[in-house]
Amino acid sequence: GFLNGGEITIHIPNWVLWSLALSIILSVIKNLWEIIWKHILGNGNKQTQELKTIKDNHLKHIEEKLNNIEETSKETDKKIFEYIDNIRTVLMEHEGRISKLE
């Protein structure tokens, strides 16, 4: 254990989990859209150009959202690694102090 058997827990901030959840949900929605539209358009039931445009706009919108989330999660990853590095530094300082005490 570390310092009288205490445990170290690393807290992942909520917004990290939320952005991950959001990206998963959005990609699921995107896939569902694809499937639904393939079904509608592939049914020999040719829809108007208007519907196709709506679909494309929806997909474009979802793509943009996913890209934004990807950017955000890259930032997030960087922050998490910085956070872990800080923890590591603190631990090393503690170890230094402990070995002086010994």
C-alpha cells in the first residue's frame, strides 16, 4: 500500500465520460440513419430528391458533431495525461520524503 495502506484513486472528470457517451450515441444514431435510409431508398420505393437532401444534411450535421467530439476528446486525452503526470510527480516527491525519513 501507499502511505499507511491508503489507496490512490484517479478521478476521471464527468465531462470526459459525457463526451465519450455522446460520441458513442451519435455514432449509433448515424448508423441507424444509414440503415433506415438504405431500407427506404432500397425498397424500390424511390423517394424524392428532397428526402435524399434531408438525409445528406442530417448525416453531414452528425459528422460535424462527431468531428467536434473527436477534437474535444484529443484535448481531453492530453489533459488526462497531464493529470496522471502530475500525480506521478507528487508520488515521486512523497517517495523522496519517505526515503529521507527512513
